[in-house]
Amino acid sequence: MINLVLFGPPGAGKGTQSDLIVEKYGLIHISTGDLLRAEMKAQTDLGKVAAAKIEKGELVSDDIVIGMIKNKLAANTGAKGFIFDGFPRTTAQAEALDVLLKELNMSVSVMLSLEVETPELLKRLLERGKVSGRADDQNEDVIMNRISVYNASTLPVKEYYKAQGKQQEIKGVGSIQEIFQAISTECDKSL
Ligand code: C5P
Ligand code: MG
């Protein structure tokens, strides 16, 4: 069983790499951003709350995202393991994830942090915005706010996993295959 936290700023390549990891290791991919966007599309109450935050590049409350993770874990009891993409975004979320996994006799195996500098992130996100249809990828101020929120609220999560000896940095620039190679090497250590 591998439970992988795929960490990194917006535009680091978490979604792209998740697709390849799913294919190779058969893990269940849980992207809280994708789940929130699905709620927005379905215009649920949760989706309306999420939309107000996402359009500004701010974070949805810990309770909401932790609840979504809890539901996803409960719905996939037979899984070989999970990729957590875009979650945890705060130390409180990381603590809650540990508790939820422990209740199911699981734990985080490794946290891989995709390292990409801000100018490259901005370039990638604006490029993605042309095709993703995501409003939060099309506005430079919103993108820069997402990166600030990442630096202020999400970066401390790295220290949380570092203290557990689970944090590994992966160079997030280069070809998709090169980056996937580096990720695979780390995943194989957890098999
Ligand atoms: O993970 P992703 O970049 O797809 O997230 C898009 C937006 O969804 C974030 O900018 C944030 O507004 C919201 N989000 C959140 N909490 C999470 C994941 C996403 O608030 N755990
Ligand atoms: Mg993503």
C-alpha cells in the first residue's frame, strides 16, 4: 500500500503526474481541487461556498475539505492506496489526514514536493488557462494570490512532513517523463 501526498504550488504538475502514477501504481487519485470544481459545476451549496473562495484564489475551510477526503476514503475501502493531490493545504488538514488514515489502519507513506519557481508557475498557469476554462487560471492577480496563499498557509505543511521524515523534494522542471522517473523512484521505495 502506498499513500502518497503529492505536494507543490499551483501549476507544479501535480495533476499531470497523478495521471501517470495512477496508471503505473493503480492508486486512487483524490484531487480536492477537482472535487470542489465538480461541486461548483453541480451548483450544490458546497459548490457555491467553494466558488466564492476559488475565484479569489483563497482556501476553502479545513472542515469542508477534510469532510470531502473522509467521504472519498470511505468510498474506496479496498484501494491499493491513494494520491492526495492539492491536499493537505494547511497543517490542520495534514493533522486531520493522519487521524483519518490511522482510523483505517493506514498512514502517509511519503510526501513528494514538486519544486518549481514562481515565474515558471505563472507562465504554465496562464498557458493552462487558455484551454482549462478555469477562471482562476486566466487572471494574473488571482494566480499570484494563489501562490502567496501557498507560501503563507501551505508551505508549513512541508515542515510537518519533514518532522516525520516523510518529505522528499522532486525537481518539477524538465520533461514530464523525467519528472515521473524521479517520482517513481521514490514511490518504489514505499512498495
Ligand atoms: O488544487 P487546485 O489548484 O486545483 O485548487 C484550486 C482552488 O481550489 C484553490 O486555489 C483553492 O481556492 C481551492 N482549494 C482549497 N483547498 C484545497 C484544494 C483546493 O481551497 N484543499
Ligand atoms: Mg491540479
